Amino acid sequence: MKPRFDIAIYDGDMVHCVDVLDALTKNTLGTAAADDDLGHLLMVTGRRRSRRVAGTTLERRRQQYSARLIQAAWRRHVQCRRDARATCSVHDDYDAFTAAELN
């Protein structure tokens, strides 16, 4: 099973190395997110303070998964419409209508 890292992504699709190391450490050691004193200290004194968080890696994966689902559903819908038009053309409907009208 793949590990699910929840790493902050900053403006410009930038990831801070401390965030990556913190996620790897939490995954390896299994520590809780509440014990984040070092991350808080670096957030206050480091360069991360000047950047704005644009999202996280989990949010990005969810967005990509949702986009793939929507695109696949749209392609199935378009293909179904194409198949329906190919099997039942306008002329077939007109011929059936006029035949029923004559009888």
C-alpha cells in the first residue's frame, strides 16, 4: 500500500524540504501530528512563513482523481450519444413516422 503523505504545497507548486522530511519521519516513526514543535519553530523563523499554502498533496491527488472520473464519464456519454445517432438516424425516424401516418 502506498503511503499517503499530506505535504503542504505552496504558491508556484513549491514544496518545502522540511515538510517532506517531516512527512517521511512521521510515516517511518508513526509519530502524531500534535508533536510538531520543530515544524512550528521553522514556520516562525524559516522561509515558509513568507509563502502562502495553495493546497496539500492529498487535495491535489483527490482533484486529479475527480478529474479523471469526470473525463471518463464525459467520454462514455459522448460515445453513447454517437452510438445512438449511428443506430437511429433522422431518416429512419421520418420513414417510420410517415408509414404510421399512411396506415
